[in-house]
Amino acid sequence: MNPSTVREQLLAHAQTLLMARGYNGFSYRDLSGLVGVKTSSIHYHFPSKDQLALAAVEAYGTAVRDAVACIPDDVDADVQLRLFAQGTTQWRDGSEYICLCGMLAADIASLPESVRAAVRAFFEANEAWLAKVLARGRADGTLTVKGTPETSARTLMAAIQGSLLAARLFGAPARVDEVFASWMRA
């Protein structure tokens, strides 16, 4: 997508900066250089960094929810989990970027409450979807699930986020694939 409006460009670049540097790692000056506008123009669209971060998290969360909604319900759970795993491709290539909400979770102590709530909602929505898939996988025998589906979903989400960080740290994208493979039945 080529963002056409200044607001869309600001939001897209803010998401990229958040995925690479976190909440505390960029400023409106960084954004102004990327978009080619004065910082006062940024303040026109997003009066505060808090509002910009919230808009970035909400847009990101919507994009992820839309992608997850495209995963068919009428396939086995292992197929659903593989399709979910493919959605992490953009962050497991050893690049400087990781999941926006995973990055912000590390900054949680310095985030405004509205952004904290949006990050929590992102994790809760993905964990709920994963719990549903894991419950189906246990029932159809395609996934290895220990404990309740809800606990297993939280464990899997934590493993995904941790493996994305490790893939970035070590330049080893296979670390993410290994997490998903550990949940598949042979």
C-alpha cells in the first residue's frame, strides 16, 4: 500500500519506527524527516505522541485481526496454526522489525494507559483465537496441547513473541518456525 495522505504516511512510518525502536526510540523529528513535513504538521494530525502510538496500535491490530479472520474455519487446526505462522513472516526474516505490539509490550511501563490497553487487547484477541484453534487441534488430534487451551494459547503467544526477538537478535528466522513446529503432531 502506498499511503496517499500525510496522515497515512505518518501512521505507516510510525508503525515502522515502533517495530524497530519501540515507543521511546523515535520522535516527531524522526517522522518529519521520513515524511518530509514539519513537526507542526505532525501535531496537526496527532497532537501528542500518545495519540499517534494509539492510532498505530489500533491500525496494526485491525490489520492483524483482518488477516486472522481470513484463515478458514473449515480446515483442521494444524492448518489454521500454519496459516497463522505464515503471518509472522514479515518479522522473522532477521530484519530489524518485530511485532509492533510485542515491541511495545517491552515498553509497557512508559506507555500511556490508552496505549497499554490497546496492546493488552491485541494480545487478548490473539490469545483467544489461538485458544480456540488449540482446543480444536486437541480434539482433532493435529496439535500438541498441554494444559487448558487458554493457558496453552498464552504460552504459545509468549513463545512466538520471544522467538521473534531471538530471531532478530541472532539473525535466525528458523527460531520462529521451531516454535510453531513444536506444537504440531508428527
